[in-house]
Amino acid sequence: MNKPAHPLMLELQEGFAGVRKDLSQARHLPGIVYTSDEIAALEKDRIFMKSWLCVGRVEELANPGDYMALRIVNEPIVVARDDDGKIVAYMNMCLHRGVEVAFGQGNARSFRCPYHAWNFDVGGNLIAAPWMKESGHDMSGSQLPRLKSAEWRGWIFVNFDADPEPFESYIAAYDKELWYYRTGDCKLAHKLVIDVNCNWKFITENLLDWYHASTVHAGTFGRYYKLGRDKLPAKLLPRGGSSIEFDAKSRSNDPNLPFPKLPWLADHDVFSAKGAIFPNINFWSGSDSLRMWHLWPTATDKTRAVCYILLPETSFATPDFDAKMKQYTSYVEAVATEDRAALESLQRGVSSPRYQPGVMSQLEVMVHHLMNHYVDALQT
Ligand code: FES
Ligand SMILES: [Fe+2]
């Protein structure tokens, strides 16, 4: 028997029907999906707790004992390289009363719960529980609850679902299309963290929105983009994903490009590409570097955007590397600052009871595709 639809979903049907129309007739998502705490809870349950989520790079956990304590959609987790050199993920939630046992990032032999001092190894196995022998519990073999994890092109993914779709079948379509996104041949050069006062979906959409580039980004890369074309050569991938390769001639010739050309783009004079993997990943390849954005909701109207900047090993030997990376990150920050004003204004707009979703441009084809999958995912 089908489970009964959530009452909010029934209320939203008209708005969702607008999103589902052909792009030429479609409207944007109803405002409530960006403002409602109830929708945010449904998203957590139906999207984030079921999806493969990218939580970091393998080189962030280079040695046994390396770990990162993260809060993913407010769920405390640890990702670590255990004593056998394997990457593992588990809930950061003491087996006694649920207190977090690991903090920050670093290298450790074990974690000691700060509440009653139960001890866990970096693989998440209980190794000691003071004064518990006397109470007669057999705790041998106890482990912090494990999460499924997988690696792809140097990225670490986790899944909160106990029985998720196998990672290999989930990633297959992306793996084939993203030939240029060779992050397995790169290393993390820098990580930027930016907090924005808007719902996480606004940023996932904005990063695929070609329509705004020449206005919002007139001060940075927008001047390189000509908006004469009315159709984007985008490839629409399964589950709301997308990919687009385009001409970025002016930017490739920009003397400000700090790093050498990516070796696998030797035959490409003017290459740039960008795309998305649902729910919260946006990636980009330029001529000299790769970037991946992760968008994490921290509240219904707040998002933490994490930008991983990657370079091939050879580029780390670029003269004046630190100064060039500083110049590079200031550029990324300048672009993000241009977006911030629009994103925070969008949030104020949808918060008004007078807000009505508008129609879409052909330049919003990737946004439309993403929204359609979102509507599906929210209702399953
Ligand atoms: S909550 Fe961790 S030892 Fe009690
Ligand atoms: Fe932008």
C-alpha cells in the first residue's frame, strides 16, 4: 500500500505542477520550500539521510589515525583512517549516552568520551568503559554506529541509510560524463568556508544559473560571458545532475590565471566546465584548476558553503605558490561576495506572503532539471 502523502505535499501540488511543466512554461519552486522548517525536516529525512553525501578528500585523512569530526545536516559523524589504513565513517555519538567523543580534525590513537570516559579507537570500536565490569554487561565487539562509505576520484562519500543504492551504480552516470573532472589526479590545495543567510537550495540553483552571470558578476567573470545564445549546451544527467562544457577563451587567456594548464586539457585551448550532483554538490573545471562546492544547510535560512580548490601535484611547485593561491582565493571570494547579496535578497523575497514564483529563462535549464528532481525526491 502506498503511504499517505504528507499534508504539506498536498498543499504544494499546485506549485510543484508549475515546476514540472516544460521549461518554456515552467515556474520556479514555491517560496515555502525555502522558508518552512517542516520542509527542511522532510528534506533531511527524505533527501540528505538517503543520498550519498560527499564529506571530504582522502588526502585530508592521509595517515592511520587521521580523523575529522563533522556535523552533517546537524548529524555528528566521524570520518577517519583506521589503524589498518581503511577509511571508515561512524556516528560521533557515545554508546553510553550519545555525547560526541571526537572533536575537530587531527590524528589520534583513541577518543575518550568527555562525559564518563568511555574509550574508542579511531575505527570507532569500544576499547574501555570505566567501572562497567561490575555491572555485568558484555560490551565486547561494541562499535559506534557505522555509516556506509565510498571513495570516488579522491572524494569520500557517506550514506546514512542502512541499505542505500550501491555507490557504484549511483555514481556510474556521472563518472562517465565528467571525464574532465579528474580530481583523482589532483590534491586539495585550499578549502574556503563561507556562511550565507539563505536556504541551501538557493546556492545549489545559483551555481547552475547562467542567467545571472553577466549582471551579478559583471565585476569578475561575467564580462567574459556573452548571453546572446538562448540555448545552453547542457547535458542533463540522472537524478537532477547536469554537466556543461563551454568556451572560456578570455578567462583562459587571462594573465591573472595563476597556475599552469591542467595536463589533460593540453588539446583544449579554451576549456571550462561545470555541473552538479544532487543534492548539494557543484563542480567546476577551469583551464588551470578544479573546484567543488558542498552546500550544507545549517538552518532553514542558513547555509555553509565549502569550496575545495584542487590542483595537480605538479602545480604545487609553481613559483610563489602561496601568493598565487591567495590571489586565486580572493578571486573566488570576490565572486561569492557578488552572489551573496542576491542570495540573501532571494531569501527575503520568498519570505513574503506576496511572493509568487515566476517563469523561467532557457538559460535556467539546469536549474529546472535540478528542481524537478528535488520535487521527486521530496515526495518519495
Ligand atoms: S556519555 Fe560517553 S561515557 Fe557516558
Ligand atoms: Fe553567481
